[in-house]
Amino acid sequence: AVVSTQSTGEQMNKKKKYYGEAVTYYQEYVKACVNNLGKGKKSTKKGDKKKTAKYTAQKLNEKGVLVGIEDVPESSYRAVTIEFSSTDEVGVFEVSGKLGGLNIEKINLVFEDLLQLQYEGVSTLKIEEKVIVNVNLLIFLLNKKFYGVE
């Protein structure tokens, strides 16, 4: 019984090491993929212009990307503008918004974090305790608008 317990323990340690190495490999692979997403695009000599995609909350809601905004009724979504902009850092997007004439605080959205949530089966993400988005559809939107992937 002691020998089989030791044998099982050794096998579990081998599997733990194997899966640890696999996780490290996949993390490096994802980083390389995210870094390569921005490559291959032709750049202008005047400096790369940051890409921007601007939507009303109503449009994002119709697309299914926006699930809801706390304290803002759907009837007011036309007055809310949400803008996604690329940053100097690959895979990081700046998200800003306006409600009527008021600016909403800018936040950074990390593409790799969205992919991790998708992998974990998380369907929605609450941003800044106010805005609820559909993770899969947001990934699709960012891929389409910023990386030309459909």
C-alpha cells in the first residue's frame, strides 16, 4: 500500500510538472500571437495613427456587445458614445465614453485578459462596476476593427 501511494505521488508530481510547463508554453504562445496581431500592417512614415472605433451604446447593444449600463436606461443609449482606441502597447485598448456632454473616465482593456475570460467560460464582464459587456462579442468586435480578423 505504501509503495503504490508513493508511485501515485510520483506520477502526480510528473503530471503537475508537465501541466505547469504546458501552461507556461501556452502563455508564451498567446503573448506571441497578440504581438503578431499588430505586425504586418503597413505603417506610414509620419508615424502610426492610432486606430479608433466609435459607437453609440445603442449600436453596441444591438450588436449584443453591450449587455447593460447601470443607472442608464436603454432609451438613453443613443446619448452614450463609447470609443475603443489602440495604444502604443500591442493588445491594449483605451476605452473612453461620453454620456451627453460628460466624459467618462478612460480605462485600459487588455486583449489577453479578454481571451483568458473567454477560455474560462466567462460570458460577461463588468467594467468599472457600471458597464456590462459580452466577452465573446467584444473579442469579435476588437478582432474585426483592429486586426482585420473575422
